[in-house]
Amino acid sequence: MKKTRIVATVGPASDSKENMKKIVEAGVNVFRLNFSHGTHESHQKIIDIAKEVREEIKRPLGILADLQGPRIRVGNVEPFEIEKGEIIFVSDKKTTEEKELIIDSDGVASALQVGERIMVEDGVMRLQVIERLSDSVRAEVINGGIIKPRKGINVPDTKVAFGAVTEKDKLDLAFALKNEVDFIGLSFVSNAQEVLETRERMREILGREDSLPQIVVKVEKKEAIDNIDEIIEATDVVMVARGDLGIEMAESKVVIYQKEIIAKCLHAAKTVIVATQMLDSMINNPIPTRAEVSDVTNAVIDHTDAVMLSGESANGKYPVEAVETMTQIIKDTEESPFDDVNEHFDGCCAYSDYASIMHSAHEMAVHAEAKAIVLFSESGVSARMIAHHRPEQLLLVGTHNPKTYQQMSVVWGARAYLLEKQDREELINEMIDINMEAGRLVAGDKVVIILGRVPGGKDIALTGIRIVE
């Protein structure tokens, strides 16, 4: 089993049950629904199929509802061409008969200042503000092209206060929570407060305090980089969303931030995903470029929990081949010595008694040459703390919580089991028996046992080493 997970966006190329099963068989662990596109009806179809598939495969298969967020888009209804050196108007509504770029979000045009940049369609077209008017600006075209309706706009130099959740997002969030998805993606997050407010909103909608979907913060703004430590502390999962991040700042810095964010997440024992253009050429081609293979390889070597496919699996010509390719790259990399965790990461999150027990368990497994770490966890926190050490041993996670079971789908190396037994000794025996039957454990193997907070127990306990009989 590969230990690094794969998140795949579901779209027109993959939204049938047949295709969704194929990409799961090829290596997908989490289905991503992009709420920037589609309707609640189309998303409902995908969610229903995903739940059918995971019942059939009998292993965790996460569902990520990725909210659009305060995305700024082109408001023009017809495409038009702009040329380098041309001067055009930019506003949030049609104000002149001359050529004009309309921004579909109120307050953006009025916030633009002289010298600030306007990036259209992932920065392919670029403009710079040269004059402020009453409620619009004049901008010079730096890079020309054809501006198409609904394409994304970035204003990386402009301070615009939207908040992370729009009115559309609130409706989409309620829909996703009604369907008990496992993860909620927050786009264009600026600070930790936006994460905390979203979690509180989820509690209000669901009417419960725990077993919530995990929040996946997409780091794609300069403000998020500036506030990355507080965001990592507040969120459950971090996604390095390299597309918009590469527009907000120099492209040459994106990979450096990727490595820094992964290291910070390892230190904090938080799950991290690397996303965007990983196998982009496979949208149209059956094989990747060598640079794309290197990109996925380096993300695995950096010890990300998961890598993500977007257009490759959503609307590309080769969705199954893209997943198969990514799976093979992951397996080959994990089998290499370059995937080993170095001393910088070993034991780095032992900042509490709880984390110290996890660190001790990993050390015991290493020195005893154990075959597996058998762990019981209701919330999943213990599993994530062990996973942060990137153990060579099998990581076998038992839980009674269905939500935790599905959320293990994105945790590095975790092989999860949804259990019914309550007695601790019965739980241990059941986990060992399951894995002996599957051939993962044999008589004489050593396993390290960790009991988290299971019914009838208040504290976490490291019970030591057991020899399989």
C-alpha cells in the first residue's frame, strides 16, 4: 500500500460510478467536489456514488467539499481581446462605451490603487493601474490576450476584506453538512479567525460539538503566508494551493513556501496536501512530463500527507491514467531511501505529555523492530501524531467513530478499521486477527499497542510490545 494519499477532483471526465470506481482502484483516497462549478444536484449525484463506492470497497474513502470562497471573476458577458500597451477601464459595473474589464465583486475596483496589478486567468493576462477615477480605474495592459467571461481575477497588491465564506458558500456549506461530508475546503483564507468562525458555524448547523468535518485551509494568498503559523494551529488540514499562490507572489518562491509549510505541518502534527498542476499535461496527454514526475516525487520526499489532482481527473482525457501514474510515482519514491524522515522531523512535535507518548511509541517500534503499530483512536488525533513520524511500520488504526474512520483517508500511512467491540482486549485481538488473515502480520511479529480514548477509558495508554501468536 502506498502511504502518501491521493485526492482527486471529480468532474465530467470521472463522475460516473464506473469511472469513480476505476480511479479508486487506481489509487484515489479522497474525492474532491469543486463548488466553484456544478449545482447541488450534480454534487448530490457524486456524493451518493462516493458513498456507494466506499461501502463496496470496505475501506475509508473521504469526501471533500471545496467551497468556492470569495473568488473574483470577470463580469463581462462576452469575450474581448486586450493588447500590450493598451489602456482600458476597470470597474465593477459597465460605466462607459469604451473597452472595459468588469469585475463581478463589489468594492474591488474602488479599492484598486495606482501601481497595483490585476491578473486575469491565472495571471496569463496582466494589467497595472495607472489612474484612479471616482468608482473605477484606468489600467495599462502588460500582457495581452482574450478575456473570457467568468475567468478568475487576482489583485495581489490590493487589500480587499471579503471574509473566507460568502453567501454562496453558506448555502453550499449547509448542503455539504447535510450530506455529512468528511472535509470542508476553505478558499482564499487570510487568517485563523476565519477558520474558527467556520468551525463554529458547522457546530451550529450540525447541532453537535464533535465529529465535525475537518477543515482544509487552502493557502493561496499572501496574507495566509504571513499568518501561516496561526492558521496551521487553527485548522485540521492545510492545502498548499500552488495555482493562486503562484499568482499572488513570485512563482520562484512557491516551491520554497511549499517546503516550509510541509515542515511546519509536520512539526504541528497537522495533515498537509500539495495541490495544483501536479500532472497538468495529462489533461491532454497519456503520459506526464519529466518535470511533473519530479514535482510529485519531491512532494513525497518532502513528506506531504497527500497530493492532489484537479483538471487531470475532473475534465482531462486520461483521468484513470493520471491516477495510475501518480500512484506509481508515489510507490517508487516511498521505496527509495530518499523518502526516509531525517533528524529534523524526528520527535519534533513532542510538546505535550500526549505527544510524548506518541513519540515514545514510535521510538519503541523502531528499537524493537516491530512490524506494526496498533492504535485505537476516537478523534484521530493519536493517529495523526504517530503518522507525523512517518513510521516504517504498518500503522493500523481502529476506531468506533465513522467520521474518524473516513477522515483517516487523508492521513499518511494510516490503515483504518471501523470496529464494534468495546472491550480493550477484544479490540486488540480483533485488530491482530484481521491483519493476520490478510497476511500483513504473521506469528512471531512484534506489534506496539496504543490505546486512545475508547469507551470505558479516559486516558491514552502505551501498553508496550506484544508478540503475535
